Amino acid sequence: MNHDHGRNRDASSLRTAFFLNLAFTLAEFVGGIWTNSLAIVADAVHDLGDSFTLGLSWYLQRFSSRAHDSRFSYGYRRYSLLAALISAVVLIVGSITILSQAIPRLTDPQPSNAAGMLIFALAGVAINGLAALRLRGGRSMNARVVAWHLLEDVLGWIAVLVVSIVLLFTNLRFLDPLLSILITAYVLYNVGANLRKTLLLFLQGVPDEIDLPQIEQRLRAIPHVQSTHHTHVWSLDGEHHVLTTHLVVPDSATRDDIIAVRCQVRELIDSLDVEHTTIEIEYAQEQCGMREG
């Protein structure tokens, strides 16, 4: 129930962030023309891409909450990972584009409408900050990547705010591209880390918070368990995990012994964030085609 509530909260947060970002994007286009600010128009184009990403993330987050069926026996939760991957790639491409524009402007800074920048910077910090707060503490990988997406916008507008104030009193035009480079580099670092985690989950790697050797050690410590083999842990969406393992018990193990083993395994699994578990119990002399050695 807590997981379902978390998914519903993430979908609701993504919806709010999408509409806030889309409305502000339209306002940016109008404001960019009004202030004759190419920087604001360029950011409007960037935010238009953000709106597309947010809309896709919102849709896929809702889609991922569908129950399992005959086609997707584990359900649709991995669609949330797909949205996280797309969002990360779009953000990386957008950041590289920003860097390609900002670096040349270090030596050839452009004049800006400082007063207009100040007004839109305040609005940008407020609106994108509200959207980022809505996604704070999101459980799914999708919500976390989108939160970084929005953080980029918040930090970018803070930079615009600082630069606009400075430009009201000085002529240090190079500050705008310099801050853009620093902020974009910071965002790229964090999004790169999230992209690595997303790709790890896509490749069915063991989630970072799961210690597989420790799990096997605890399984072998259960009375009547002689050994384990083919223990696997992977994740559906970074939040809901799957565990499978084979446990070997002595040939003398009784039905009650096996029931006791299953109960203790269940207690161990309950301490982990595992949703789907498959435990196969084998007798020592039983042939297993998957057993190593």
C-alpha cells in the first residue's frame, strides 16, 4: 500500500510539474519577445523540451502503475525506468547544447536586458522551485531524474537572478555564460550518476542498496540450509525488487523442517524491499540442472 501511495504521489507530482513548466514556457516566449532577450527565448526553447519530457514522464509513470497481465507478467513498472532513461538523455543533450552556446560567449558576451531578466528570474525560481518541491523525495527513478531536471532550471534561474542584479550596476557581461557553464557541469555530474543507476537497472544489475553476498550468507545461516546457488536480485523500477534463489537442505529434512526454512526465509525477505520472491528448495541428493559444480 505504501508503494502504491508512493507511485500515485509521483504521478501527481509529475502532472503538477508538467503544467507549471508548460505554462511558464509559453510565458517565456512572450517575455523573451517583449524584453528582446535572446537568452530568455533560448531558455523557453529549452523549457519546451522540458515540458515534453515532463509530459512523457507523467504519462509513463501513470502507465507503469497498471497491474500485470498475460503480456507483462511483472506489470508495467519498467516503463517508469524508460521515462527515466529518456529524461536523462534529453537533459544531457540539452546541457551539452547549453555548453556549446555558453563557451563561445565567454569571449564574445552579448548585451542583456537586465531589468527584464530580473523579473523573469524571480518567476522562474518560484515556478520551477515549486515543481521541484513537488517531486522532492520521489521514490521512483523516474521522479528522481525529473527532479534533477527541474533543479537544473531552478539553479539556472538563480544564476540569471544573480547576473541580472549585477548587470543592473556593472557591465560584467561574461558572468552569464560563466555561471551557465558551472551550473550545467554540476547538473551533468548528477544526472550522469542517475543515468548509470538507470542503465544498471535496465541491465538487471543488483540494486546499489542490496548486498547480495550478505543475503546469501544469511540464507545459509538458516537451520537445515546446507548451501545456496543461483541467487539473483534485480529491480523492476529501482523501488520494487525481485529475488530468486535455490536452497539445498539435507535428505533427512522433514516437512516441518522445510516449512520452518520457508518461514525464516520470509522473515529475511520482509526486511528487504523485495516484492517478488521465488525460493526453490532442493534435497541434497536431488539433481538440479542449474546447480553449480
